Amino acid sequence: MIIDFFKMQGQGNDYIYIDQTVDQYPDLNPEKLAITICKRHFSIGADGVVLISKSSQADIKMNMFNADGSKGLACGTAFRCLTNYVHMNTNKTVVTIETEKNIITGYIPSPENPFFTRVNMGKPEFRDNNTYKIEGYSGRLVNIGNMHFVSFVEEFNTDMLNEFGPKISNNKELPEKVNVNFARIISDDQLELWFWDLGSGPTLSCGSGTCAVVFSAIKTMNLSTNVKAIVPGGNLAVEYQKENIFLSGTVELSFSGKIQV
């Protein structure tokens, strides 16, 4: 089977997109496909695969699969990329995206710069009132459509991601498997972040993780409600307004093509 695809990224967080509103590919096995084509050096390479389909409630519907084939629940980067994709095909500057849980709204603030996108990520919340100490790192659990362990540190080291990321993510002391985010406060309106994503491992950026960290910092450390987030792959802007959190930044079309699977 030959599949048409395009690849987009935001701050290095890259996904392979397959538009099933054009070609449905009825025999597609998305879990197996993600494992196969997300392998870096051996195939296209990506943090995951996003399937685009028709929606009766929104402009499009998305289903996401991580690089290991597991189901993804929320992705700020993919929301922003899809906002650009729909805009480029319809000229809409307000785009709605159906997920398994809710409807996400994305915006093109300036049509003259369609690759700068903004999405309303919804209302984040702490899963509970607990502070967990796992593998020596203290953190809170934040739910923003998917679950994130947020830990604030004084400095970063490579062991955080390579060793402790997966250990924390799968730790039995936590109520469920989680994404892991380490953050360093630079000032009251600026922070730096590192990510270990469930199903993908270390990533250069994570939109939902960035929002989870900013929410936690606002609620527990009096961070500004307008924040510059420095991630390994670039910069993002986060705003917290009336309990909703908005994520903004540039996205980029990397390339498109066909692959035989």
C-alpha cells in the first residue's frame, strides 16, 4: 500500500500527517504504521503519526499515535500544525479540531504569517492535591487532556531524560503512566523546559507539557500569566486567561511525499 503523507514540526516536535479525508486507506493499521515509519534513520522518522478524518462537529478530526504505536490523547504541537493545515486549504482563521475528548480551537492571528498559530488548550487542572517524590524528584500531576508530571529543578542534566524520565513515567507510586516535564524558572515570566514524552521518549518540544508546566508554576510559584517558554527546539508563548491556557508559536511544513508500507 502506498500512502501520501506530509510532515510538520513545531520547535522540533515532529509528526507525520495522513489526510484520510482525501484517501481513506481502509486497511491501515495505525499502531503498526506508527512503529514502522516513526523510526529515525530507518524510515521517515517522527515523534508520532496523526490521522486526519472528517468530523460532523468540527472542521476536522484527528487521531494521534505515538512513535511506539500507543494512542496519544492530546498534542499542542499537532493542534497548531493542523490549524495551519486547515487554514492553508480553506483560508479559515479560526479552526476547530475534534479529538476523542473534546473540541480544540486554533487561530491564525495574522493571515500574512500563517505559520504562526495559537490554540486554546482548554482548562488544565491538578489531578489531585498530592506532591509526589519519585526517583528523587518532587512534582505535581497536571491533567491537560493527557497527564504530566511537573518537576521544578535548579539545573538540568542528561540523566533527567535518559534515566529518570522513563523511570518516573512508569513508576508504580503514581496513579497512572505519565509524561515527564522538568522545568527551570528563569524569571517571573520566563522558564526553560525539558521533556520525556510517553510513547516517544525525549522530545525537542511538547505543547501540552509546556502548558502543564506553566499552569503549575502560575498556581504554585506565582509565575506571570504571560510566559515565554524556552524548549530545546525553540521558543513558545503561553497565556493563562480565565482558566483557559493558550499556546502560541511557529510551525513548519518539513516535506511531503509517498511511502510504501
